[in-house]
Amino acid sequence: MTKYHEILRLKSLNFSDRNIALSCSCSRNTVSKVLKRASELDISWPVEDCMTDLVNRLKLIGLVIQHISLILIPVKLSAHLSSSVS
């Protein structure tokens, strides 16, 4: 599971995206996308008390949906192509 709070916290400490990715066990692309989305939504560290991790996850869900669609579209296309060949 992506550690949204930790990504924001480490960025506020001026960690590089590469070091954040290593620390949070995710890709640099994920770090970059989370930070971009957080910036678009004006979410920064420290996160307001009323902003729970769940709320942040819901706001950042657009990022997750993008990841899923990038995985599923090629899989569906591949399945379609293999079924039409046989």
C-alpha cells in the first residue's frame, strides 16, 4: 500500500524522489504522481488534523485508477487479440 503521508513528509524534508521511493518501497513514478496529485489538490505536509489518511487516499484515488487502467487496457487488448486469432 502506498504511504501517502510518508511521501509528503519526506518531500517536506527535501528528500529526493529516488530516496523517498526507496524509503516507501514504491517506484519513483509513484512518488512523482503522488506529489503531483497532492500539489493539484493543495495537500502538503503537515497534513491538517481533519485530513486523515483515508481522506488523502480518496483524494488520490484518481492516481490509483490511472495505474489500474494502464494495466488492464493492455491485458484486455491482449486477451481480445488472442481470442480473435484462434
